Amino acid sequence: MTMKHLANYLPKVLPCLLGICLIPCAYGQDEMHHFTANVGGGYTSVVGGIGDRLDGGGNFQAAAGFNFNRYLGVLGTFSFNQLGVTRSALDNLNVPDGNGRVYTFTVDPKFTLPLRGRASVYVLGGGGWLRRTVQFTQPTVAQTIVFDPWWGYFGPALVPANQVLGTVSQNAGVWDVGAGVNIPLPRTNMKLYVESRYYDGLTDRTHTTVVPITVGLRW
């Protein structure tokens, strides 16, 4: 076959080849919704220099966004991370206990790759605001009023509590990158998602770097 014949056939053959290549993707596409939201929770690890002072803990995440098409979108995410304080940090400060909290709000462009079925994988990255609060406490007791119908008692009682010795908070910028997978749930438009992100908070002296792994529902 000469180049001239090949040039005549290409306009007819290419659309067919393109259609064949797109068949698997067509099976993987469901109805696209422009607006999306998700909520979830999981475990947060602390990495980098801040790991000498803060321990890992739990996280809560809520997000909402807009899909421009099946592949590109933007997501605004709020996350809350409840952390601990390392024993070495507490000993250095001579305090009995403490806890840390990290709040973030980020806006992230998002790229999604549909898979077979209604599943998909995605990557995202962006930046925003971070607030880190560290609180030092000591055990104590507090008086409260209790009512116990079984014993027929109504009156004051002492219950365990934490006395706050001091609180340190700092606001800073933060950037983040992450990736995840969406797994369709049967008989519903909702999807189970599993996601991991890396947050680098630009706090003074030591950056606040946390890696939350989150499992939740997306719709």
C-alpha cells in the first residue's frame, strides 16, 4: 500500500479505531454531577520535625466542590485532626498531659480518571489556611449535679476532669497534595472513597506536617 492509499484510508479508519479505544471508558462512566460533596474520617500520622512533639490521632473531613467535566474539578475541604503530645515533649515542659488540634481549609484543583464500572481514581493539590492549637492539661476532679433513678439519688458528685494549664495557637498558610479512589456502592449514587493527603503547614520554627488517611462517603 502506497502512502497515497494510506492517506485516503486514514480519515475513514481513525474514527473507528478511536471508537474502539473509547468503549472501555464508556462502560466506566456514569451520569456526571457537577456538584459534589463528601464526609469521612480516619487516622492522621505526624511526620517531619513536629513528630518529636505531636503524636498521631484521628481526623474528620468534610468537603464540597464543582466538577467542570468528568476529569477536572475543584474541591474545598475542611479537616480537623485531633492529635496527642509526645511523652518527651511533656517531660521537657514538666506537665502531665496535653493534646493538639490541627484545623485546615484548602481549595484544591482535582483530576479524576474514570475506571471500569463507576470507580475512579483522582489526584489533587492546592493550599489554604491552617490553625494549630496545643493544650497542656493535668487531671483533676470537678463537682457536678447527678441524678440516679435506680438509687434515688439527686445531688452533687465529683467526676474526673482535665484542668487546662495553658494553650498555644498559631495560624499559618498550608499547601497539600493527595490522591484517592472512589468505589461505587450498589443501588445508590453514593461512593465509598479512600484518600490520603500530605499537609505542610508553614508554622514558625517547625512546619506542621500531617498525613491524614480518610475513609468516607462521596455523593
